[in-house]
Amino acid sequence: MSEKNYIARMRDKVGHEGMIFVSAYGILWNDRHDAILLEKRWDSETGWGFPGGYLEYGDSPMQAVVREFKEETGLDIEVVRMLGLSTNMTDKNSWGDAQETIGLGFEVRQVGGTMKKDGTETLDLQFVPVNPEPQMFVPQAQETLHRVLTENALSDKPWLREHGQ
């Protein structure tokens, strides 16, 4: 198997042309349900992100969030429920590529492992209090966090957001 991830392998084939990718991320609450596990990402100077990442070929979204969570946090998790789905499109991402991302958010529960940042993708890892609402690394993540805090606590119905809205 190549050391390059799925996106890098596909980009080698299509260049900067627009592509669709699916990501999965997890929301892990602390015991008091007043803080969420968030990470400081390697690719952003400010704000927090959710542990998660892009699906590899052959992954289900649930498999991807479990794998990415383990890689980035050291924790073993299981999916509790789906929180929502969002899409975001850009003509030029930070690598200069056109991309549409379909993001699937899941509430997760820890079932094992020991919390540790990976030091590569995850530079810091903390349960961050949600009041006041933490600053996220991009506007789409900020909107997602806001919806998790204001809509998902009231209902088991997943939210749907299109094009960053």
C-alpha cells in the first residue's frame, strides 16, 4: 500500500480539478457534558477543530471516525448517533485545489485508549468548555459547533447544512 493517503493518490491523477471528498468527525463530551474534546490542528494557527478526517476508499463514515479519532487522540471510541451533515465547496483550498467536502458529524463515546496528541496532525488536545463557545479554526466548524450546542441537545434529529450555511 502506498504511503500517500487517498486524497493525495487521487490528486496525483486529476491535478487541481474539482473533486468531492467525504469527512467524518466526532463530538466527545466530558462527563459533566460542559466541554467537548477539541484539537489544535497542524494546518491552522488559530482556533480548534474536531477530531476526524477524510474517508479512505472502502471506509464507512463510522469506520473513518473511529480510525481518525484513534490516530489523532489515542482514544478508542464508538459512534452513539449521527448529529448532522454539511457540505462546503471551494474553488481553491489551502493546497490550490477545487474541492467539495461532505462532512458527517457523530456523537461518540470513549470505550478505551489513553488520550495523547499525535504531535503531527494534532498539536494540542483538550476538553474545551463550551460556555463561552470556543473559537474554531474555520467558519464552517464554528457553525457546526454552534448547531451541536443549540440544536442537537434538543433533538435527536440530525441537521443538514448546504454550502457552509
